Amino acid sequence: MFVREKKVGGRSYLQIVENRWVDGTVKQRVVHSLGRLDVLRERGSLEGLLVSAGRFCERVAVLSAHDKGESLTTRTRRIGPGLVFERLWVEVGIGRVLQELVSERKVEFAMERAVFVTVMHRLFASGSDRAAEVWKEDYELRGGAGLELHHLYRAMAWLGGPLSEERRHGSLHGGLAPRCVKDRIEEKLFGMRRDLFSSLDLVFFDTTSIYFEGEGGETLGRYGYSKDHRSDLKQMVVGVVLDDAGRPICSELLPGNTADVTALMPVVERLRREFSVNEVCVVADRGMVSKETVAQLEACAGMRYILGARMRSTSEVTGEVLRRGGRYQEVYPRSSRKRAPSPLKVKEVRVHGRRYIVCLNEDQAEKDRRDREAIVESLREALKRGDKSLIGNSGYRRYVRASGTRFSVDTEKMQREARYDGKWVLTTNTELPASECALKYKQLWMVEAMFRSLKSLLETRPIYHRCDAAIRGHVFCSFLALVLRKELQDRLETQGWRLEWADIMHDLENLIETEIALNGKRYILRSEVKGTVGKVAHSCGVALPPTLRQC
């Protein structure tokens, strides 16, 4: 039954019409004619009719009363984050692994739920555990209502606490860090998804530094080289291992004075020992390279590597590799298309039995040349003015020659610097073609992108934890947040949807349920589904609750 507008003699009439099935066909029957549309509108009869009929339709009555402010709102909760990420939490297996490990000890609160709430806080707000306790009150998160601040603290200390085997056998991370509960979680998650990783033969590893505003625990907070340019503060080093699809495999949380080159080998040893990955190719930046590290990698049977070489500080690269002739092989030509890959050429050089690959981006080479010429031109102008204070500029200093109290442009330095324009050098023990090595190394952008996400998820300052175990657990929740984020992004891409992460977070937070009271009954009213919510829910197989339901 429905209302139909019918035009007769230039006038519009409203009719209540009923569909009926007669002799195998649908026929319409006019139940009642309401009258002329213009007259009904003028008298306000339509509004009165709808309100009167709405009294017999509970759904319409509740919506109308809520719009008019006649109902009582008793509770409002954001439901989008919990709906989507609870499903991913279960399907990725994080909840199951946590429950299994928690069952080995006696706790009087829902430890797994405390970790889930903290991970959700990392995804949507970040900050300290104190902030998470307040934040969760506005969200519908299963099992989160009864959690208090000390529960969150205890959960963090459990995640980062040393294992009993650690206490028996000593550190299993090359002496840099103890083996913790969070390590077992990573390994079990890897084992559960082993079918996806069955062809794992390539991993990417990189590190970043996270500084503290406090003391940084017992051993984690140390002064070291800060990638945040905050050498005045104590920091910790965070390393992340990804597979070639960008999926996080494991993380390493190390004292802040740990050098990148020192962090690599414990990671390699852990992959072999705990993940049963005997043949793997490690791709890492030039900060991981030293003669000792390369020798250790080559001593590991089945261990291959593609490492960035330090061009300016390694005599073998500067004196021999870059001086060798040979033709470049074109991988990607120059192109005027917007989304075309960057131009790339490669050539292979062998020095004393070691294999090097010289990579050249001609567009970058041209940019490097123009930048250098601009610096030198500005330097010449500064020297003409006799402005010696400008010599302190690091850009100028590279091309300045000092002779007593006189300064001039060093043309020899300019010529030496030109050798590096648009180039980077790799060293590898693989037999992969030079072009493939270069392309795999360029995939390190995944790690850099992951660290950009990690930085935003790690805006946890000030950290109120005083012990290393709680700090490790606190930061490890950011790793679990990355796992969930990557899982959601993969599912969206499988559907062919490339959505902005900020839009996803904003739209999920704006999916709200309001509990209202009307005529002695309670109802749950869901807000309108907007933006990316429909696609996100569909990609995760989540059914959104109805617009209105009775409690």
C-alpha cells in the first residue's frame, strides 16, 4: 500500500493505492482518495495525517519524537571503530593468541580486552594509557566498560615482561633486549598465517627512534643518534620487519643507544630461530652496513642480502665501484606520463669477489646538478661580499677551500661530488638480476611509509610507565595497531577501493548509536551511514546494526 499522485484536468490528487495479485498479474486498486494536493498542503492536512498514522508505527513515532526533542537521550556511543576492528581482531587471530597466552597465568580481569582497548586507542587517538582510560568511555568496545587504569598498566607490563625461558637462559636477542611475551605473540600470529607466508623469501628491515620526555624506563631510555633531531632527550630504538607485501612480521624494541648496524644481526638470528625462516633475503638501508655485518650475513647458510652501500665513506665504493666503466641497463625509461615510474638504469660491478649494483636516476641526477650549481653560485656571491659568516653554512662548506684567511670555491670537490649525482649503490650476494635487486631495494619505501604511520601511532608522550616491561608493552600495542591497519587496507584494495586513511578514521568515529527513552521503553537509534563506512564494513564482512531497534 502506498500514496500515489494522479493528475486530472491539470490538477494533482493524492490517492491511497493497494497492489493486488490478480490472475498472475499485479493490479492496483484505489483504497481512498485523499483530495487535491494543493488544498491538502494549504490546510496542513498532510502533516496531521502522517503524525496521526505514525502513532501506530513504533519506528516512525520514535524518530519523530527524537527529532522534536520529546524523547530522553540516556547514552551515546561511537560504534564504528569497535564494529570493524573487533572483526579484524578476531579474524587475524590476535584475540585468540592473547587468550591462549593469558590462560597460562591467573588474572582477575579481561587482559585480552585491556590490550584491545589500548590498541584501539592507538588507532584513533593515541596518547598515554591514562588518556586511553578516559577515551574508551565514548566508544562501544566489547568488554571495555569494566576496565580501569591499573588494568591497562598491568596489561602493558604483561606484554613487555620477560619470559621464564629468558630468565633461565639469558637474553636471546644478542644481549640487546630480553625475550618477552610480545615476541611469542608475533611468532604465534606468524604461525597462524603461515599459509600466506609460505613463499616468504624477502624481508625488509629498518629502524626509527622514539624519544621520551621522562626517564624512559630502566634500560630502554638512552641517549643516542636521534632521527627526530632531539639528541637532548633519552630515546628508544624501534625496528620493524615487513614482508614483501608490506605485512608487519615482528618488531624489535631496543635501548636508545643501539646503532642500526648493531640491530640487524639479532633480527636475522631471530627470523631463523623463532620463525623457522632458513632461507631469506634481507633488504636494508645503508645504515645497516658494515664489514662485520656483511661477514656475519655471509656466514649464515641460506642468508641472502640486498644492502645499500655507503658511497662517500666506503673507499672501495668511491675508489673502485664508481670509477668502473660499463654500460647501464635501462629498467624504466624517462616518461612524461604522470604516474610513470621514476627513470632507472643499473649496471653491475664486481670488486674483489663482491657484487655491487650501481643505480642511476637521470631525473634525480639533473636535480642534484642544478642544486649544486645553485649552492655554488650563491657561495660565489657571498665570497664577493666578503661575508665570511656564511661559510658556516653546511651547504657552502662542502665546496669551500680555505687558504689561510682566504676562501675560494673548490672546483675539485665539485667534480668529485658530481660522481654521486642521481646514484645509489647496492651490495648483494644474491644471483638476482641487477634490475630486480634495484627494484626490491626501492620497495623499502614500504618500511618508510610504515614508520610514518608508526610515528603517528606512537605519539604517546608523556609515557607514565617507569619500568621497561610496561614501556615495551605500550609501544608493542602500536605494532598491533599497524597489523590491523594493514589488514584493513589489504581488504579494501582487494575490493578495488583506495580510500584515504584519515577519511576512514573520521567516518568510523562518526557512526554513532544513541539510546533514547520514550513512553517507558528504550530504543537504540543509529546515525546515518556516511562516507567510507559502507565500503569499510563490506570489505570486513560486517553487518551494520539497524537504524532503530528496541532494547
